[in-house]
Amino acid sequence: METDVISMYKVVARNPVYRMAEPVTMAVAEGEQIAVVGDNGAGKSMLIDLITGAHPIMTDGKGSYLKYNFWPEDCEGHSSLVCDNIKYITFRDAYSTTEGNYYYQIRYNHTEYDEDSQSLFKLSSGELRRYQLKKALDNSPRVLILDNPFIGLDVQARRMLDETLSELTHTTKLTVIIVISKTDDIPSFITHVIEVKDRRVGEKMPVEDFREQVKTFERVITDEQEQMLNALAEKTRDSDDENAADVAETSDVVVSFNNVSIRYPGRTILKDLSFTVRRGEHWALTGENGAGKSTLLSLVCADNPQAYANDITLFGRRRGSGESIWDIKRHIGYISPEMHRAFLRDYPAIDIVASGMLDSIGLFRKATPEAREKAEWWMRVFGVDQYKDTSFLKLSSGEQRLVLLARTFVKDPSLLILDEPLHGLDLRNRRKVKDIIETFCRRKDKTLIMVTHYRDEFPSCIDHEISLKRN
């Protein structure tokens, strides 16, 4: 007879803010490996918070309960505490040793931190994911909950992680619960799927049954959204910025690297790299985890101080020739996993988007009415305008990603730099964002550099590719 490791019956969070649309009844039996799936904002994280006990539940006297049966009573040497038996790795756990002092250039300015932190900061996003997994497994938990563990991993790393988790679930009593947005990429060891819709928990079903009903989307962008993008007026600048604007907008060379090398103590990230991106080109940047893709982008975005020690030209100007980082950033729309992690303050979503006009992480001066109008316009394009007054940290990770994408586009940039832009998005939103990128890049002189480990995520406008190899 199967034993339920976790069982819930008519569970309701005590705080109304964290309640599902109806009481939650579900169970995870011994030997089952679960994928929790659902659209962005459907309530997946709320369900996980109930499972882990992150939010106290109501005791209504009507028999509702949340029970754990981690280990048999005769199994000695194992803790019965929830904190020892359930380990939950979320997207924001990377760089956790900085104790909240994270800022998004940290990987490229890490020498000011202690030796242990410096070693951590040298890791790529994918390497950090594997580091966090090993750290969570060190104490032999009974239940491991992973929030989108495969994002940021290259093909080989995804395969290795799948195989590692598969072996663990077959050779130990470990129960794995994966929260996953890319539902066409459910790992091989999963046995059952629980779908969450509109804050309602569906029936647990065999994974084979779920795979048969996964939808594909050929096109999601609406005619209205496409018309909005096609009619977008060219951005304007203050008169005292016209000279700087002329150089950037008329130079044929957007990015030029000449034998660029980036080194940290004990490791070379980039070695003698040369390439040129010209105005209106659309580049795919590929390579395995740790090959230096994010480091390359940090040089373009003026986030890495080693740019001054190299022969780098951005928008027709050699780095170190008197330009400020703001002269560079004003032409760039940028999103990355590091940037997502850096937004830890609970501003209203519209202020997060408006901060893109100032290239700031947070809004350090009040947005003008014009900036807020542009922010709301782009939120409509990405379908998140209904959240404009919602505090950013109250949104799901997928909704946050859409807000940050609106921030990326808000100043109608000449150069889009998209580092894993579809992280955490469900299939429909992935298709929508891809449509928006393709429509935006059809406009004259719009330049794109994009990173993803899923080749099917690259927009159709890609016309150049550079692939990095790990040194």
C-alpha cells in the first residue's frame, strides 16, 4: 500500500492574500515524482507555499489538514522537522551568500567581496543552479522542490541534471516536486502532473496523459499589439543630447571587439575575442554554460570594468574615450537573470517599467507623467497593464519577467540585449514575447543580441550567430 509523503485536505491559507480560489486537496505518494504546471500567475507558487508551510493555514474544525509522513516511525536517525525534510530551491536563491546585498553587476565587480563569495560570483547562471542543487542535497532531505531548475542550463547540463535527478529518485527515497513553466520540456523521471489554473489545483494525472494535451502556439501577438508596435514613433531626445545621439544613431558599427580578453584570478573567461555587430543586424549568442556569454554582454552594457583594459568600440566610440556609462546605456534595452534577481524592492510594477527610462535598478526619482505613460503603453503591449499598481514582489516570477521585458523596451532602444529573456514564461507567453521581438526588429536599424539555450526560442529575424567555447 502506498504511503502519502504529503497529504492536504481542504487546506486554506490563513492570510486572504495567499489563498487559492478554493480549498486545496491533494496528495503526493511515496515513489511519485511530481511536476506542478500552469500558466504564469495561475497559483503554482501559492500551492508550493502551502506545501512547505510558508503560510499558516486555517483550522476550521471541519477536518481540514496538512500532514507529512517523511519517514516510517521505526526509521531511526531521521529528523521529522519540515525544515530538514523539505528543501525548496527558487529562482532567487542564486548568490544567496551576499545576504541581500546583491546588485546586478556583482559578477563583474566581485573583488570587493570575501574569497568564498568571489568564487561563487565567477559561476555562470547554469553553474549556480547546479551548485544550489548540490547544497540542498547535502543534508539528505526527503522532499526536494525545484522552481524551474532547467532554465539557464545548456543542452548537456540539462541532460546531466535530468539523469542525476532520475538516478536519485530511483536509488533513494527522495521525492522531487518540480515547478515548471516550459511544459513541453518535462523531465524524464516525472511520474505525475498537477496542473494549476486560476488558483485552482487540478487532479493529479499520469505524465503520459498530460503530455498528450500540451498545446503549441504558432502565433499569439494580437493585431492590436502588432499595430501598436508598427506605429511606434521614433524616440525623441532633449536638444542638448542631440550630438551624442547623432554619433550613436548614425554609426554603422554598434559593437566591435578587437582581441578582447577577460581574466579573473585562476580563470580566463574570454580570450582574444574579435567580432563586429553592425546597425540593423540580429545576432544569436550561443555557447555552453561558463563560456562567457553573460560576461560578453556585461562589456557591451558597460557593467564590467575590464572593458577599459580592452579594445572595445560601442556605438562608434572607443571605450575609455571620455564617454560615461550612461551615454552607452541610454541606447540599450537589457534584460538578464542577474537583473531579475536585482529587483528586490517592492515598487509598483509601473514604476519598475518606468525605471528603464533612467537605466536604474529601482526608481530613485519620481517618474515623469510622460515616462509613466510610456511605461503603461509597453505594459499593454506585453499584456501586464492590469498589474501596473500591483507591487512587483507580489507578482509571480513569470509576471515579473513580463514587467521587466516591458522595462527593456520602454525607451525604444536602438540595441536590444536579451539574455535568456523567456526564463520562467509559460508556452503562450514565450510565443507572445517571441512575436513582439520579431515585430520590433522589423523596424529599420534595430539591432539585437540574444542569448538562449533553446534554439527554438530565437526569433526568425536572427541573421548572424557567434558561438563561444569555454576556455
